Amino acid sequence: MRGRFVVIEGIDGAGTTTQSGLLADKLRSERVPVRVTREPSDGPVGVLVRQVLTGRIVAPGGRAPAWQTMALLFAADRMDHVEAEIEPFVASGGVMISDRYDASSLGYQSVMSGAGGEAAIEWIRSLNRHAVRPDLTIVLDLGADVAARRRQDRGDAAQLYEQNEVQRALVAFYRDLDRHMPNDRVVHVDAAGPVSEVFERVALAYENAFADRKR
């Protein structure tokens, strides 16, 4: 029996990594074969993308690559990710949980495109038209100011998209994600509050989404 592909999305600081791990732990406790992955992936293109995000690779003049270049890099990483990791595990019957997927590309690169948001979204969607669709996307909705405090508390160096104005635009994008991905199953979860309370909401969203068949 084919498994499931679940994606957890949200702005930086929303808790996508933490909640992906907690959901995987819960499923393992139920003896479900589960694996956690992420985007950018740990594959060769994903490693390159991470170096761009942390400023180790820059375009001529020391600037960040254009949003179109980043969209192409993310799409290339995604197709390699699907082929090498996601699709084989799901086909074997496992539950693959991804910390981010193509909704991040639609959001982050379209926001960075500026005034051409809708046109950018259509182009980015076309780049990812062959990417396998998730069975469920859980969006962690969180205000930009709260997320900024969480990022500050982590003490990590700021990455390419972590400017406050970008994150505020992404909050609005994610809250409207259903409109941008009308054919996908998208569930929104309030990501404010303690980690344990947020996870209760995530776990409930997962259980309700697959109530028709237990896994």
C-alpha cells in the first residue's frame, strides 16, 4: 500500500522543523514507518541552495542571486529530492514528512519578485508542475513579530529571507495559501503558544485529515 507525503509549512520561526520532528516521533511510537526530510534538501542541489541562503555563495557584485535564479534552483532541488528520496519511501508504504516543499517556493520567490507577484506565482507553479503532490500540507500560522522573537532567541545568523518586511509579506501569503494551491489539501494550524500546545493542534490536523484510514 502506498504511504503518505505530508508537508509542514510556515514562515521562518513558525516551528516547521520542530513540529515535523514531533509528528514523526508520534508516528514512530505507533509503529508507523516514517522519515523526516527538508527543503532545501540534503542532496547536491540542496546543499548549493543552502550555501546561497547563508551568504557563502553570491552573485557578481556580492549580491544575492535574483529571485528567478533561486526559483529555478529550488525547483531543480525539488525534482531531485522527489526522485531520490520522497517517491521511493512513499511508494514503499512509509510516511514522509517534509519540512517545507513547493509552497515555500511559491511564497518566498513571489514575495521577492516584488510587483509581479501573481505572474511570478504562475511561473513558479509551472516550474514545479511535475513535483509529486502532498497528501496533506499543514500550515503553521504565526505573526511576523512573534516569529522574529523566536529567531532572535535561537541566536542563529540571519539568512537570505529573514528580513522582517519579507516575513510580514509571507504571513499574508501563507494565510491565503488555499487560494494559491486550490487542488491540494491544506490545513491551517495556530502556531502561537507553547510547543506542546501547537503540536496537539498539528497532531489533530493530521488525524482528522486521514480519519478515513488509520496510519
